Amino acid sequence: MLFDFGEISEDRFFEHHWRRAPLHLKGGASHILGSRVDRARFLGVCNALEAEWPWLVHRTGEEVVFAQIMDRADPELAGIARAYEASFSCRRVWFDGVCAAGGQGIRSHYDIADSFVLQQSGRKRWRVHPPTSIPEAEVRRRMLKESPLDVMDMPDEALEVTLEAGDLLYIPLLWVHWGVSVGASTSVSVAVNAETALGFLWPVLRRGLASSARWWAPLPAGVQEGEALDALVGELHAELCAGPVRRGLREAWLRCVYRPTADADDGAPVPAKESALHRLYPALKEVLSEEQAWWGPVPVVRTDRPLGALSRVVQDEVNAHAARLWAPVEAATFQARLKRAWLARVAGEVARSPGAARDGAQRDLGGAAAASGGGSEGGGAAALEMPVGAVCEERDRIAAVLRATAELSSPYRCAPDAGGVEEVARIRRRASLVLLDRLLQTVEEAHAALVPSDVREALAAGITALLRMPAGARERVAARPESRSFAFRAAEALYFGYAPRLDAVMRHFGPLFAPLLRETGWSGPSVRAPDGWCLDFFLRGARAEGVIVDREPSGEALARLAEAVGAGIAVLGEAAPRVRDQVLGAIVTVVPRQGDGGVKDAASVPAFSGMVVMAPHSGSDMAMVLAREAARCTARDLLLGFTLLEGDLEEPCPSPFTGRPRTLAGLFEDVFAEVQALALARVGGEARVGGEAHVGGEGRAAVEVLGILREEGVPTSAGRQLLDALEAAIGRR
């Protein structure tokens, strides 16, 4: 059992320690982790993470290396994390790790997760203190993700414990802790993220009120204020407090939270845009967010047993928490609070004074909305509420198109040496639809999770403007590297621990999307200096490729790079017009790097596909770099839009190209780039691209990669045909 620590049984652990008191077990790490994560293994995982997700690794010189979500790059850790998620009502479990020199560590802080520190090597001295020193208002902000992880002073009366290699230390949720290495040490931690009841509110209401027609009917015309609003809120409040509805909500709560393997929304209807539930939900969430039962942590239980089979202590906790959830709804003041929240939202007065100016992001998107025909009637400010109905309609349209184009018509035509421009464009269009759906889902969920009203309004205005654009323009916006990276970072802030602040990421929405909503097309690579979004998001990925970006390039440097890109495209136009057209359709932005390099001197990151860092080269070498990056973009679009490999695409394998760990998805991209390079290296004449060096060793490495993909990637029928086409292109079949 996952929480069975030998002499301390699972029931005893939950009754006496879980979220109550720390637990130090000598030699206890082996109860969770079977094999040791020594320094070499830890640094290997860090290298694999930095190759794909560089923002997950933080280095302070050579003294401290902190890695987040290590299970992305270590199969054993991933298996343990998924086992916890499958057996307990915790939706997100991950591994973090620290490798530190003597006297070093991470500053005193607290987490919104329960942590199991597993000391792997060396010794570490810990100080821990209960959360009594943290103001409740600060805890609320952290649980609602309104504030980042902050340092917290450690009280003098803290508990102290020193971990030896193999020891385990359980640190309860919200306990302040500070670990300092005694000599060099390595440790990993299992983090069990705390969920709030507010995170389940929407599916619970949809399911619990499914049989209540009053909540699903459109709001009557004119219900904005006065007696009509009083009557409506009174009727809905009375229904919430009625016995049958309360029982339905409780059953929905138990199913959504404590049966996570089932689809929480399965069979639950989707409310219409004008329904009482849809219109009143934001106000209801705002009022409940002030109640500790709703913003505090949800109890964790085993989900592979009936609740009645759990210990009495755990059952009592679950029942008491469920009772606390609905107690505020029955309070005499609830009706008035709900009405005030509703009126404030209607008037646009949530969290800001009347007439206050919106921040720069909101102003930008208001202008973009107006330019796209998305302004409110009379040319006023952009809409303040997320257009959920329109989002649902657009996602339904996307789903219908994706169902109709679910199969590759000709997998062979997708190989870089055989695929036509039309085939690549069709692949890119399908990937754009997937990206647009992901962007809409992420922004809608972020809008519901945010509290700052100015950021919520910016998101609502931007999505309104986006949805009023022609369908093709919307898809082109979603395919841009800016959109891809924004959706990735937003999802990270929403779903992962130690994530960036959600409101901080969302404040990029205005400056990032305003120009895209005005001008959505592109006609080939645009050379630019890094700024704004590029500095905040992309450069972390470029660093992982060992590339130093020129942050302040001179006009001369930009002109030199633009000239080299133009020369490379011209070479492709003479030697391989089809590849030139693929480059023009795939690469959006080129950013200059410091120094010169060889043919492969370029960096692109999957979450930012379409943006490349490179130095100027000769015409033929630049042609090769551009062609390889265009092939990588096509490979990413293929994996995004079609089911070609059913294995774990994030599983790392040694790369025959470099010898370093590389995910299966990365190997798929690499082999696409190599096939493109091999095809171009064979082009004869004066416009020859590349050289014979590509045809030998790199070709053999590409064949090895194809073997790995066949064995580990679990290819589908279409995937096998595509891998066969790639091998045929190499000339080994």
C-alpha cells in the first residue's frame, strides 16, 4: 500500500499524521522509492528535462540544482506518481528534487501540497513549523493561486530533524519548512497537490442541478435589479436549500471528488449561455470563495475502496467537510451576498472603482476587439464576461472538423522527401484546429479560476475578438508560436505545482494577442530582436539547446541575419522549391543568437514551434538549417493532429544522434529533420545544399531512431506506414 510505512500502517498514518503532524522514518524512503536517485541519475533527469522543459530546472551556479516534475523524464518516478493518482483522490502528484552543496538549500517557505522528502544521499537538516504563523488571508490567496510561493520566516520554536541517506520526512500541507544540506546531498520529494472545493464547483453544480429545470431555463428579460432580481435570487436560493437538491449536490460532490476515475461531467448537461446557472455561476463562485470550506483543502481518501470501508476518522472528515460546504448556503446572509455579487458583476464593478482605467492589456484587446468587429454595441468597452456559449459552439465546430479528418489520407506523402506543400498545409491546418481548441479550453478555465477582474476582462475581450474573426483567421492565430507558447504556459499555471502565477501569465494575453488579432497571416520567416513574450517564455527553451540569444542585437546584426535567411530561401528556391514553400509556411520568426556555428546551429522548442534561434550562415548552410526546422514543425504538427504513436511520447530514450536522453516525440522530430537533410544533401548542381557528410553516419543514426520508434513508440497502422516511408526515404529499403 502506498501510505503503508511498515510499523506505521496506512490507517494510522492518515489518523495521526496526514495534514496533522510531520513524520520522520529512518530508512523509510524505500517504502516509496525502490531504487536510489543518486547525483548522476538526478543530473541525468535534469538534462532530459532541460532538453524539453527547461523552465522546470533552476540552477544557482553549481551549488544548488532544483528540478520540478522529475517524473516527466524518469519512468520509475512517473509510475509511482500515477499510482498515487489512481489510488487516491489526488488529481496531481509529482516528484521534485534538489542537489545541493554543503550549507546550501531552498529558502524557508510553505507549499499547497503534502510532501514526502526522500533523502537519497548525504545529510540534510530540516526545520519545520505548523502553519499557525501564516495569516489566514495569505493561506486563502495561496490556495486560490492568487499569490506566488513566497519565502516565509521560520519561527524560532520550529521542530528540527536531520535526514540521513534513505530516510523519509513527511511535511504536512502548509507547514513552513527549510532544508539545508550538511555536506553535498541529493533528495527527491513526492508532492501531493491539495485541491479546493471551488475547483469542483462547476461539475458539481452541473450534475447536482441536472434535474432542476429552474436553473436551466433562460433568465427572464429585465432581471437585472429591483424586485424581479430579489424574487429570482430568492427562488433559486430556496431551491439550493431544498432537501432533494441538497442530496443531489452531495451525491455529485462525492462522485466528482472521490471517484476521479469516472468522468465527472459524464451525462451532465451543458447550461445554455442565458440560463440562470450560467449567468449566476460567477457570482456564486465569488461568494463561496470567501468561505474556508470552499477555498481550503479537500480531504484525501482511497478511491479504490468504498467510503464505508475507510477508517472512522477518515469517514468523519469527509462527512464533516461535506456538511461545511453547504452550511454557508443556508445562512441568512447568503441571499443578500449573492445579490450584491451579481449586481457588482453586471455593473462591471468587481474589484475596481467605477471609471477606473483598465490596464494596458485590457486597452490593447479592447482596441483589437473593435478592429475585429468585436466591440460592444455603441463602440463601448469590450464585453466583461467570457462568451462561454460562443466558445462551446466553436469547440463543437472544431470537434466536427477533426472527426471528419481523423485519418491520414496518405501517410507516405508526409515524409519530408515526398510530401507536397498541399499535404503539409493540410497537416498544419489540422494541428491549428487542435491548438485553437486547446487555447479556448485553457483560457476559459483560466478565466473561471482568476480573481483579478482586470485580467478576467482582458481574457473575455480577447476571446470575444478572436471568435468574431473568420474561422481561417482564428486557426492561423492559434498556429502562431506566440499562441502555442501562451497556451502551454497557461496550462502549466493551471495544472502543475510550483507553476508560474496564473494571473502573471494571463497578463501577457493583451500585449501578446492584440497584434495577432489585427494581422494574422505570415509569408515567411521574419527576423526580429527578442522582446516581451520572447524574453519571458522562449529564451528558457533556447538555453536548453546551449544557445546564447543576442538580447540586444544591433541593426547591423539583424540586417546580416535577414540577408542570410533570404539567401538560404533563395538557394532552396533553386534547388528544392517544394522545401522552400514548406519553410515559408512553417517558420514565423527568426531570432539572432550570439556567435557563429555549424550547419545544425539552431534552436527551436516544441511549445514554441515556428520560432527559431540561429546565427547567419552561408546560403547553402542556411538553407539546410531552415529546411531542418521546417521539417521539425511538420513532425510536431503530425503528432499533434494525428494518432501515430500510442506509446508514452514523453518517455526519454538515448538518442543515436547525440547520445543524450531524448523523448520519443523529440526523436520523431529529429528523424524528420534528418530525412529532410539527407534529401537535400543529395541535390546536385551548383545550388547543392549541404554535403555528403549527411548521407553516411547521420543516415545510419536515423535508421536506429526508426527502430526505437517502432519498438517503444507503439505505432498505429498509419504510424507504421509513415515510419516505413521515412526509412524508404533514407534509402535503406
